[in-house]
Amino acid sequence: MNDMTLLFVILLVIAILLRLDFVFYLVYVGVGTYALARWWTARNLPHLNVRRIYTDHAFLGQTVPVSIEIENASWWPIPWLRIDETLSSNLSTGSPLRQVLSLRPREKTSLHYEIVGRQRGFYDLGPALLTTGDLFGFAEAQGRVARPDHLTVYPRVIPLAKVDLKSRSPYGTVKSQERIFADPARVSGKRDYQPGDPLHDIDWKSSAHGARLQVKKYDPAVSLTTVIFLDLNKPEYGTQLSYQASEWGIEIAASLANYLITQRQSVGLASNGSDPLTGAQQWVIPARGGRVHLMKLLEWLARVQLADTSPFSEWLPRAAMDLAWGTTVIVIHPSGDDATCRTLHGLVRAGLNPILIVTEPQYQFGVLRERARRLGFPAHLMTDERDLKRWKVTR
Amino acid sequence: MEDTTDQAGNTRYQDFLDDSWVRSLFRPLLISLLSASVVAGPLAGLRALTSWRLGYVLPLALLVAVEGVYSTLQRGRPQWRDRRGLMLRLAELVTILLILRLAIWTFSTGLPGTDQVALWLVHPEAILDAQFLAVGVLLILAWGLAIGITADFLELAIQPDEFAAYETHSWDESRSHQRASRAKSRLETVAQFTWRWGWGGGLLVACAALSRTSFALEGSSGLKFAITGANLPPDIVVALLCYFISGLILLSEGRLAVLRGRWYNQGISVMPGVLKRWHLSSVLIILLVALVAALLPLGRTGPLATALEYVLGLMVRVGQVVMAFVFFLFTALLWPLRFLFRSSDQQQPAQALPRFEMPPPQQAVTHLPPWLGGAIYWTLILAVLAYLLLSYLNAHGLLAGLRGGRWLRLRFWWSARWARVSASARKATEGLRKRLRLRRPSPLAPGGPPIHVGSLPPAAKIRYFYLSTLQRAAQRGLARPPYKTPLEFGQDLTGQWPDAEVDFKELTEAFLAARYDRRTIPADRARAVQRVWRRALRSLRRNTGDKGEDQARD
């Protein structure tokens, strides 16, 4: 363009020297076109409104349609606009969206593409790189969509039929094998009255009908208020299996949370992993019930990342300090090392009900299980989906 | 893009043609306008310098430019591969010049009379008058420019190798513009066009403007410098306007080509509206700017122009002062030198040399009619012109049907005659070459080329001594039979001239060493053999008395 500038200067000098109106006119046209092209190009991008329309949460494997709505808010047309959308390879369905379009004044248009959540996570959509320019090659401008867009892909949830979880909390909704936790709301039958039976257990209608005193029989029930503790401190994972084991631990946590919420229990979640959205390195979500709470738990599980944070055995006692007596504490740990076992023993002594789930393969897991049993809590080795599905009530 | 799949569904890359780019009418029209407008500047100069009637030049330039654009577009098509030779271009050029000649007769000078035809018959060069030459150069300029720009814009289209690279997935999915290499990038092509258009336009304007200007000094102080200029004729103004406007739109087209190629090679999908609106948008913008520019006050009356005039005047004055000072310094430096040349100034002027009158050249006496040479010349010229014209018409498919069949037969007839003449000429050349090769003399033959013995290497010297001795012996009646070895023939020599037995023996041994021994022979050895050779020749001469020749050779 230096040549063009020099040419215009020379033409201007010729025009002034020769006093030719026509040459002045040519200079005006040339300079005017040049100036208009630069001014026009510079104002294109600031007058663009670009937004993505999509569902920002998706389950694993779900296809999400994305629309990019582009509006030219200016009264000047945009001759060409190139959009290069960047996507994570975990979401891409092929070649990314790369489109060139033109916009009339005040025109709004939409571009469509689809993404697939192939891996749980918290993904950035974009940034979409925008390039525009004039019609003559005098100017070109680049920009990107300022507003960040994200997509949360939930972790895989493995449906569980019946899991062997024990609780010390009475008056829950889960049927228990412990007769001491009989639930008056769960009438299982009637029997003849025996001396010593509470009077409020007498079923007067049946007694009147049979002319003998009948007493209601109750099913035992416990409350499985559970908090899942997930260890995502990277140094505690093996070097080779850290990614697989941590992802598997997250899937176990999501599956257990789903199971417990389905059983109308309260579930909490705590982890020492990193949350990229909030930046939290250690976090606890108090136990609650309901589908909405489940989605919240799944969203945190979708975002959480393996990170160098505080050791699990140091963080767990502090995180479990406020838990109510009898709360079931499910600890998902890669190895179940000595420090963790000692910490879980401390929880047992504090009246909690810890359960250890080990996610990395262990050669001598029998030793660990025996040790855990002696320390007062069960330990389970779950290195894959089959192990998780086998974890059923056997009695 | 043109459908390039055959019946089997395979893609034929070699037949690919970027149809949407090549078939556009808008771009050829712009190129034709631009190329024709180029002649406007020189045309203004011609009008200022001559009194020719040149109203036909601009329309004719447009016609020529359209022809150049059309033929270049046609030659870019895959099915025109066999018609891309220089002959077709030559035919086009001849056609253009013929049309120009007719146009000059029709619109400017009038049809030639019989006197003029008789003059051309005797002096064929008289047909090339100044107007024909000047306008011919302008038309060729417009034609060449049209061809060049059209070829550049054809290069900007999507090329078959790019299409092949795009369609072939064997190079992985990563589509990069580097997959199909180009000798010159589209950006460079457009930059080259921009440079040519810009600076060509500057020259054009300067040329047109200077043809209408005269220099003058203004103001009582002489500080204001200006050149007075008259307005240009309307057709020149329109042509210049066409040049710049069409150039700007072509610049926009070039930009589109660059982006289009980049998007294609990077696999970016382009909405159809982009390409559809491009041409209209660029035209509208330029028209808008042109309209606004027309409403602006013209610069020569504005304060900027006045200020610039004063600045230029000041610069001219400063330049004059600087030049005067330099001239003064130069004169002061040369001042002492005038004393050196004072004596020479006082010398008598040299007497004028007597003038010799050149005798008038003798008139060649010939019995041939004066028009014969011109007639032969014009016959040949007309034949060549007819051939080129028919070639041109045939290439463009204008000789189809019955006439086409005759033309084809004529071509075959001519090809057969030409092949026969070529074969005869080749045979004669071969025969002549063979005869010349047979007659080539031996270096030692009497009529052969002279040999400078002193410049030969030692081994060659010795061989020369021996062979010349044999030659002399043969002249004396003892020729060496082919079946005898040098040693055997040495005995014969000894038998004939027993006095020189030692010399013949030594010469023979030296020859055998020089001929068959791979060791390098020193220069001293050659000199020693040369003495032996002289003695041997002397011995041979004793019986003949041929002394003078040997002395001359020594």
C-alpha cells in the first residue's frame, strides 16, 4: 500500500502542477476509496453481535447442536466475514466450523454445527476468530468473540441396582438388616401380642377382627446420609494410571451419587481436586437430596480436575469435621495407603461410617481389606465397571 | 466449477476448469476497458503533435482489447491446448494490423488511389506510414496489455492441481494452501497488477496532461510557480476515467481471487452470497466515492493547491540558487585554466580543407521492370497474411462446414508440399555434408592446413617427425606398405639409404615410444629427435637435391 500512497501523492503533485481538475478528481476517487475501505473495515467488527445458542450441559455421548448467531448492527454491509471456530478435540465431530459469509446492513444470520461430548469435562467453546476486510485489499481486521462460552459434559453414570451400603443413622428410608432400626412407617405384617410390646404397636382393627391382640411388625430402616470424598491429589496417583484411575473414581462417585439420590437419600460430595470454573482446590458440597442436587453434584464432577493439592489424609479430617453422627463416608482413593486408613479409623472413632473404595489395581488388596476390617471400616477394590456392579448386597 | 467427472464417475483433473471464474463477462469487459484506455495518454500526445484524424483509435483499441481478452480466455480452456502456439498469436496480430490499415484508410486518410498503389508496388515500405506505425504501436500495446491482464486473472482462478489436491485425500485431511504449490502466489500476481496499474496510470495521466500544458511563471515576485494547462478532450477524459475506475474494480476482483483461492485451499465453505454480492458491492462503492468526489470542490482552487504552488515555487527558486552557486564554483575552479590555453587561442585558424565533390553514384542498369520486386514482395506478404488470417479464423471455429473442409484440404496439401521440400532439402544437405567430409585433407597432405611444430607437445612432435620422414621417403619412391610395421619398414629404409641407418633406427624407436609408451616424453627428448629427424631428411635429400624446402621447414 506504500506504492498506492506514493502514487496518490504523485498524482496530487501532477494535478496541482498542471492545474487539471480531472486529475484532482482521480486523486479524490483514489484517496476516497482507500480511506473508505480502511474506515469501513475498522468499524465492521465492533458492530458485530455474535453469540452462541446451545445447551450448555450435556451427558456423555450426547450430540449438542450449536448455532452461532451473527448480527450486523451497523448500517454498512460487511462484504466478507470469516469465522474460524475452535473446539476441543473431545467435542469435535469432524472439521471445525470455518465459514465465510457476507452480511447486509442490520442483517442477522445463523451458522450451525454439532458437537459431541466424548469425554466428561468443562470445555470452552471457541474462541471464534473473526476476520474481515474490504473489497480492495487495502485493509483487514481480526478479532474474536469476547464472551466465553462453555459446555459441561457430565461424567458417565453407571446404573446400580442395589449397593451394599450400611448406615448407623436410624429412621431412614433404606431397608436395613439391623432389627434395631425398625421403622414404624414400614409395616411388614402382624403377630400376636406378647407381654412387653409397646401399646402403640397394637393394631386395634386387626385385634378386633381376630378377637386377639395383634401387634404390628416393622421393617428395619436406616438413613443413608452419605458424603462421597474423592481424592484427586495427583501425587497420590500412580504415574501411568493417574488419568484413567482419576476418571474412573469420578465415574464411581457420579454413579453412587445417582444411586443414592434415586434411593431418596441425601448425598454430599467433597474433593481435593481443582475446579476450573471457581478455582477451588478443596471443596465440600453438603448432603442433600433430590434431582436438582444430583445435577449439581454431576456438574461439579464434570468440572473437577486432577491437580497438585493438599494430601488427602490431611484434608479429610478437616472436611469431615462437620458431619453428623452416623453419616456414611464413602472415600474414593487410588491406593488406600496407611495414612488414609489411619484417617478413616479416626472417622470410625468419631462415629461416622467410612467405606473405602480403591480405584487403582492393588496386588495385595487382601491385606488392605483385612487391615481395614480390623480398623472398623470396609474396603472395596473397584478397578472397573464389573467390580462396581458386583458391589451388591450379598446377604 | 465445471463438472469434470467422466462416465465412470472418476474425476478428470486435467479437464478441470474454474468455470464460475472464467465464464464471467464482467471481468473481461473491465480488462478490455482498462487495456483500451491505456492508449488515451499517448493518443493525447499524438493529437498535440500531429494533425491526424484519430477519432477511430479509441474504439479500435477497445475492439482489439476485446479480441485479446477473448482469445486469451479461449486459449486457457483445456480443449484449446493444441492452439496455444505462437502462430495463432501472430495471426491475431496480423489481423489487427490489417484492420488498422483499413481503419486508417476509412476514417483518416481515405482510400488509396492508383498512384499510391503504384508507389507501393515500387516502394513497398511506403505503406508503413507514420500514422500506421504510431497507431499500430498503440494498438499492440492495448492488445498485449489485454492479453497480459487476462492471463494474470486466469492464473488467479482455481488451478487443476489445486482442485486435485483438494479432491484427493491421500495427503491426509489437513488442507493447507501449501499443498498445491504455485510458482507465483495470487497475492504476488495481484500486487504486480496493482503496481502496473498504478504506475501506468500515473504515466498515462502525466502523458495526457503534459500534451496540453505550457510552462509559465506567475506573480510579480516570481515566487509562485505554475504550469498552465488546458482541459483534456472529453474522449480522453472518459478513457482515463475508465482506466482508473475499471482498474479499481479489477483490484477488487483480484482481492476476491486471492481470498477465494485461500478459502478454497483451506477447505472453508463460502456462502454463495459472498461471491454474488462482491461485484455489485465494489461497483457501488466506487460509484459512491466517485459521486462524492464529484461534489467536492476541485483542488486547484483550494488553499492546499495554492499553498503547494507556493512551496513548489520556493523549491524551484532554491534550486535555481543552488544551481547558480554550483555553476559559479565550477567557473571559479576553471578560471586559472584559461591561461593555459591563451596561446592556442592566438593561433591562426586552420586552413579549410579543400572540398571534394563526391561523384554521383552510377545508376544500375537493369532490364527488369521496376515494379517486379514490389510485386514479388507483395505476393509473398499477401500469401503469408492469407495463411495467418485463415489460421486465425480456423482456430476460432469460423471456418466450419464446407469452407472448413476446403481449408483442411488446403492445409493438408500445403503440409505435403512442405514435407516434400523439407525432405529434399535435408537430403541435399546430407549429401553436401558427406562430400565435404570426404574432401577433408590430411594434415600432412600437400594442400592440408599448416602445422606449427613448435606448438605441438613432445609426443606429437616425434610422431610428426616420423610421419614426415615416411612421407618424404614415399616421395622418393619408397612408400610404407600397410602390412609392414615401423621396425620392418625401418629395415627397408636402411636398405635404401644405408648412411642414415642409425638415424632411421633412432627415429623409429622414438616414434614407437611416442606412439605406444604411456610415459610422458620430455621436451629435451623431442629436441634430440628433431636433430635426428633433420639428419634423416638430409640423407633423403642428398639423392634428390631438394635443399631449399628443408631449409624452409627448419
